[in-house]
Amino acid sequence: MSEVVKGHREKAPKEVSLYVVVTSDALYGLLKRGEDVREEDSERIRSMAEAEGYIFKGRSIVPNDPFAIKQEIERVINDVRPDVIITTGGTGLSDKDVTVEVVDELFEKKIPGFGELLRLLSYGEIGSAAMLTRATAGVYKKTVIFSIPGSPHAVELALRKLILPEARHVVAHVRG
């Protein structure tokens, strides 16, 4: 690691909060019917983030609907005020995968390296199927948003190799 990056990381805020927005029609349907929802992505994120000293502010589940996703991101930014939002799901190629389109419209600044690096890391582990993810990241209203696939492996890889090591550094840059 270069001395410049090391210096930036050392000056980055220690207290950084995050919130998870899960996009899933199936889980949202269970939630709406009042059924017990066992959702592993946000639990994995909470566990990994808290182990690294991040503050977990909660999670919500929304359907794969552009309006619902945008509305929830706006609500979380305005009411919860996390430094980082992680969305899971909606990064693939099916008609229901709309998270990327929603966040791309919101981003004031994109972080293209995030998706590029996640695909590179995924390629090393799963091969050419890595090209199927459209994971992305950017900044909206001083909040860093990472949109990652909803698979357990992708969640763990993105958190372990990219998000948790760099989120404080990214937040420091966003705060100015």
C-alpha cells in the first residue's frame, strides 16, 4: 500500500455507519403477508461490518420495483442518515434486476472502480460468469451507495475485499 493511501486511511473517520436495502420480490411478499422473514444478506453484512467497527443502522426489504427502491433510498438518507448504503440484489440481467438503473440515475458521482474490481475478484473465483453482475457504486447526497449482488458469496467477497477495507476512506473523501 502506498504511503499516500495509508495516510488517507489513517485520517479517515473511525465511526462510519451503514444501512442495508435488500431488493427481493419474494422476501417483500413474505414481509407483506406478515410471515417470518429470514434474510441472510443483511445479517452477514451486519456481522462482518460490526466486527470491523462499523455502526450498523438497520435494514429494509423492498420489491424489485424502481419507484420502491428509489423511495426507500431517499427515506433512508433523509431519516436514518447513514454514511453508507449497501443494496443487495437487482444487479443481474433479468427484467426484475432494476437496482442498477435506479442508483445510476441518482448518483451525482460514480465510483466505477468498485464494479470493475468486484468483477475482477469474482472472475478469479467463479470464472467468466463474473461478467453477469452489474455491481456499481457512487455518491448521492453525501451518502456512499454500493449496489452488490444478492448471493451470499458475492456479499462476502464485496464486503471482505472492497467495501469494509475502503468505506471509511471513501466517506472521508465524500465529506471533504
